[in-house]
Amino acid sequence: MNLIIVGKPGAGKGSVAEVFKEKSDIIHLSTGDIFRKEMKEHTTLGELALSYIGKGQLVPDSVTNDIIYKILEKNPSGSYLFDGYPRTVNQAECLEQMMEKLNMKLDLVCDLEVKDDLVIFRLSGRRVCKSCGTIYHVINHPPKKDGICDVCNGEVIQRADDKEEAIKARLNVYQNQTKPLIDYYKAKGLLRSVDGDQSALDVYLDIMEILDNEKGR
Ligand code: AMP
């Protein structure tokens, strides 16, 4: 099974992916996580990514498509959950070509629908452990000791792209570059909408129900 989750930044794509990882063998493919790892290791790709991500902009399609192809070609028979990719129509077209070449099939695209004010609340309050990546929220789920990760004692920080200016830029990028994907996949009959205002577990259960219904058709 190959599944794409699309949605605004802060829609909860990563949290839903965590539930999928717990409950299935699906491979979580998050381009955001890949870029963050490269940035942490100060690689050439990481430095390039940082120059876009810090401003809330997208990393160029050619770079991102290349990363995905290299992963898929190593294991085309795996089940993938695409989180944060594709993010432009160009990336979606490229993914389609890659899948065709590798004999892969896209089963479903889930659009996680959330209201803008919830997205801003989630992103501006989000904090993350610099070492192990555990996610916190200043109001909903703060670490027990301020600034220190409960899991590994690492430093809990705010992501550069969760600062107010970058959030605004990311929402604009979503509106202009990512939202057209909704129509793209709707036209292909692959798009289903899911209520992203609920818990990650409930979103997961909704997606599983959709997948079951699709199988029964
Ligand atoms: P995310 O964790 O998915 O919100 O991604 C964090 C940032 O990484 C985004 O705001 C973009 O700057 C960059 N990024 C992640 N995925 C992509 C993609 N598919 N194409 C271009 N840039 C991306």
C-alpha cells in the first residue's frame, strides 16, 4: 500500500505517521525529516536545505525529487507513507513517473483538513528535542523540565521554521504551491478528505476505514 498525506503545515501529518509506524510495517517517508537530519549533520544538502527552510520556502523540486527516487529505487516493493511529499504539482507528476518506472501503485491521497487558527496554535507552540526529535507543545504537552527533553535530557528548542514569520511564509507557500495538489489528485479519483481537527489516532482510524471501504469496491 502506498499512501500520501497532504495538508497545511501543522495539520498533524507527522503525528498521524507516528501512529501508522506503531501499528503497521509502513515506511514513513518524510522529506522534512530527511532535510532536518541533513541540517543537523551540516552536510552540503543540509546547508542547501537550511537556506530555504529557515525562510519558510520550499527546497527546489529537482533536489527533492532526486532524494525520493534514490529511496524508492532501493526498495520499490515496500509500502510507503509519504508525508510532506509531494508538495507541488511538479513533484506529484515526478512521483507518478517514478512509480510507473518502478512498477509501484499509489493507493490513496488523504487531505488532512484543519482550520488556520488551529494550525497557527499548533506550530507556534511546537517545540522539539534537538537530539531525539520528540515533539512537545508549550501548552498541550510541555516537557516536565522547561527546555529539557523528558526522553533523553536533550535540549528542547523551537524549529527555525516554526517562528512567526516563517509560519506565515509556509502558509502562503501551501496556498500557492501545495493546495493545487488537491485538485490534481481529485481529478485522478485518488483524493479523500479527513478531519484533521481530531486526535492523530482518530485520523488514523478514519484513514483505515477509507482504505477498507476502497478495498471492498
Ligand atoms: P515539514 O516537516 O514537512 O513541514 O517540512 C519542513 C520544511 O522542509 C518545509 O517547510 C520545506 O521548507 C521543506 N520541505 C519538506 N518537504 C518538502 C518538499 N516535498 N519539497 C520542498 N521542500 C520541502
